Amino acid sequence: MKARLARAAAPKPETPPEPEVPTAEEPNAADAPLMEAGDPVAVRRLLLDLAKELANAESQADTIEVMARLDDYVAEIMEAAQG
């Protein structure tokens, strides 16, 4: 009997709160802009160039330098994807 009372009186372990999930709606396929056929080989080459630069980075500073040029890669990839 004492054991049951002790268990009932013991504080329950706290469960961590659920992480908040962003509620932004994803655009569906009908709302997404249509892309014209581009050059997948050029896009692949640009992504491989980025991967090579990151792999060759010898320090955190080198990695940051590569990532600082990410907008340039995105612009080039978008151009290649649009044809």
C-alpha cells in the first residue's frame, strides 16, 4: 500500500515540448512556375564544381569562402536550368 501511495505522489517525469513546425504552405505543382527545358549537363557540372570546391577546402575559412560564392552558383544554375 505504501509503495502505491509513494508512486502516486511521485512527480511525473516532464516530457519535452513538441518542436514547433512552420506553418508556411508549400506551393502545389499547379502554382509553381513552369521551367523550360534547360541544360541538365550544365547544371550537373556546376553542382559538381561546387562539391569539388567544398571538398578541396582545407580549413573552415576556405569553406566559408566557397559558401560566400553560393549566390553566384545559384545564379549560374538558374541560367543553365532555363536554357
